[in-house]
Amino acid sequence: MTTEIWIVGFMAAGIFGGACGSSNGGGEGGGGHPMAGAAGTAGAGGSAAGSGGSSCSGGASSGMITGRSTVGASTYHSCAVLAGGSVRCWGYNYDGELGDGTGTNSLVPVAVAGLSDAITVSVSAYHACALRAGGEVACWGANGSGELGSGSTTTYSLVPAAVSGLTDATAISGGTSFGSTHTCAVRIDGTVQCWGLNASGELGNGSTTDATAMFSLVPVAVSGLTGATAIATGSAHTCALAGDGAIWCWGGNSNGQLGNGSTTGSRVPVPVSSPCGATAISAGGSHACALLKDGTVWCWGYDGYSDVSGSDTFPPVAVGGLAGVTAIAAGINHNCALLAGGTVACWGHNRDGQLGNGSNSDSFVPVAVNGLTGVTEVSAGGDFGRWGGSDMERIHGASCAKLATGAVECWGYNWYGALGSGSMTSSSVPVPVVALP
């Protein structure tokens, strides 16, 4: 295992600017759960880039609600926002991951209690959050490290709990880190706040790892960030997209997941070395990916299961064989891309069929997901095995896609019903989520 060196301190306010092309800067739960992974989601068009101070150029400015994700997949449960603003979840529910107040697993979608104005959902291994129309955020599920942001020390919540003091969010993302999690939100003024686990500096507030700084029960400001339009959380790292298309990351970096050419962790944001002109970002377990204006995808970080290039990559590298991409989603060890024609391609780890191409073989290059057309959103998630012994060493993964019709189809690992098919049978091809209004 790589020994990490840490950069601790605060950066000047307004650090977005001049990031692209620079290689300077430092480079890494609740309920008795095993090690947890991460989930990522993106809709067509991703998170728009906008104005800023660097040499990068983009489109939308901060303060806009961008990249709305209405479907989220993880290994054990998944969720979707319906047209009227209600939320349905299905799968594992030990810590209230389904938000229906019961704690009972469900193989089919159930209604999340008390939500009727959701516009975005973010699903992590053991908790989920929804962005509400008024800018408030509500979270439910595991809370062992304060990942619900409610200020409560209760280790879980069976129903949505309001994130403390957050009333003007425009984007959200929740990430998991070996049994504990963190969550982040972009505010309407372009600043970022995070809460939950901070053992690797994933909250970005510059705090050290003493006993009082390992986690935060309420949102804390990421040091120096302004002009953010999108946020992506991995297992122990976080990345933000600036309005000008530049990317900044912070937290754990043992696999190069901060993208700045080093393996030095940072508790404050550091610039990703390249590329410029990003329009969307997504963070996986210990890697991250960016979608550029030209429709190409670049990724960096851990690559033990072929989710980037077959070996860890410190500066970003282009994913071969992809063009015309409109959205990206990173799981713990696999990625998916939504193409302009409404089809989906995935690559990386495939033990459970999470690539959706009818096989269980890993792939270094993107492969077409079988039979999917008319897709508007895609989501990817993953986790380490829940059971002891050899299963703890296994990486499980699942993916979901939302269609233009409003239907949702999922594929991959299904031991707890995260595919929503009404069974616990895993599938290497997409299957419809049943009983979804």
C-alpha cells in the first residue's frame, strides 16, 4: 500500500481559475456495515460548465441547477425520482436506505416518506439524499459518520431527515468510504459544503485528523471554492467542476484519484492537471472521470479492474473508442457513458454483469449495453462484498438507466434486489424495474 503524504492548510478564496493545464499542487457507516463503495449518476448533457477565471471555457454559470439526476444505482439499493417529485427506492433497507420508514427490504419500488418535491436523487451504498425544489436537501439511511448532515448522532434514519442549515443547494452527491460516508452540495453562490466522514480530508475544509475532525455531523465549507457548478464524491475523495470547465479535487490520493500527477493526499482542493473544457464529472471508488465539450471522456486514478486503462493513472487519460458522449457515471470499479443516440457503453469490472453486455468478463474498452435505446440518464454503483472470508475481497457492481418513457432498467448485482426486477437474480443484461409508476 502506498504511504500517503498530506497537504494540510487553507487555500485562498476563489481558487477556481487558472487550473487547466497546471500540474502543480498536492495530491487522498453505520450499522456495522462492511467496506463500502461509491455511486455516480449523470443525465444527458451532464453538468454544464460556465464562466470563470481560467483558460478553460464553458457554458452555464454557477447558481444554475445542472445535471439533474433522477435515477441512482448502488450495489444494494437504487432510487428514482418520479415526474411529480416523489421518490421510489428498492433493495436493501437495514438502515432505512429505502426511506419508507420500515427497515424492511423490498424487491420492488416503495415510496420514500414525505417527499413530493424532489428534483435530484443521489444514492450511495448505505444512504441516499434528495435535492428538493426549494434548495433544501433531505437524506436517509445510515448515519454512522454523520453522512445525513442532520446534526444527529443517531446511526441511521428510516425516513428523510433535513440537512442542517442547507436551503440553497443546486447539486448534491453522496460518497462512501469503507463503511462510512460523506456527502456534498453545491450552493447557489457556487460554494461547496460537505459533511460526514473526513478521515482522508474528503470534506475539503483543511482540518487535520485529530479526534474532533474525523467527521462532521453538519455541513462545513470546502476551503476556498467559488464558482462551482457540479460535485462528485468518491470513496475517500471529492471533485468539483468549475463554471469554466476546470476541475478541482481533494481527499485521498493513494491511487492518483486527485488527478494532479501525484499520490499525495490533500485536505484542500487541488487542480486536476488536465484536461480543459469539462462539462460533467463523476467520481468512483478511487478514480474519477470527466466529460469534455467535444464528447470525449478522460479518467484518472485507480485502475485495478480496467475501469480506466489497466493500470493506475495519475494525470487524466482519454478513454479510447468513445465519441459523442453526453453523460458519464462512475461506479466503484466500472464506468458507463450515455451516447448521443440514446445508447449506453460501459467498461471496467464485470463480475456481476454490471457492464450489461451479456457477459461477466472485464473489459478494458467500452462495450455496448445490450438492447438499450432512448436512454436519458445512466447511473453506476458498487461495493465490496458484504459477507466474510473471500466475499469481502469481491467487488460487486450494478448500473441503471432511465429511458425517455420514464421507465428504468437496471443490470448487474442483485442479491438484495437493487435491480428492482422483483427477484434476487443478478443479470448481465438490462431488466425492467417493475411496478414503477
